Amino acid sequence: MSGPIITLIIQAIAGAIGGNAISGIAKNIDLGPLTKTIAGAIGGGLGGQILEALIPALGGGAASGAVTGSGFDIAVFAGQLAGGGVTGAIVTFVVGLVKNALFKPKTS
């Protein structure tokens, strides 16, 4: 597999983890397990790619990533995990806030 694909997979997995983590921390985020995982993965993948474009050090330079032909770079891997996890958590939090605003729970 090529470096950019592996980078996207790392960021999406980190985003899914971040989305599930923020849902556990912020109890007012009322999303189901599948929704928070998908929102986190999308946020982690897209947000990680945006961060990588803005901060090239996260991606290890042009089109390289954590896994290259010359080996594995732990610093780049950590940057991709952090970027994907944080952006996945942010997107999941925003999706939860929007859902709560649109579909307010009925009080009796």
C-alpha cells in the first residue's frame, strides 16, 4: 500500500478513537456508537489531511507519511495519530451539538 493511503487509514482510525473518547467525556453528546465512530473517522481522515497540508511536518514531507520505502517514522506516526484523533473528536463533538440542537429531547 502506498504512503498516502496508510496515512489516511491511520488518521481515520485515530479519529474514530477520538470520536468515541469525546463521547465518553462529554455526556451531553448523545450519538449512537456507530454514528460517533463514523463521525470521528471522517473527521480524523479529512481533518488529518487538512492539518497535514497546513503543517507538513505532521506528514513527514511531501507524499511520504509514517511508512515509507526506507522504514517507519515514529514521530510522523505520532503526529498523524494526534492530528486525526483531535480532529475526529472535534467533528464528533460538533455533530453531537448539531444533533442535540435539531432534535431536542422531549420533556414531559
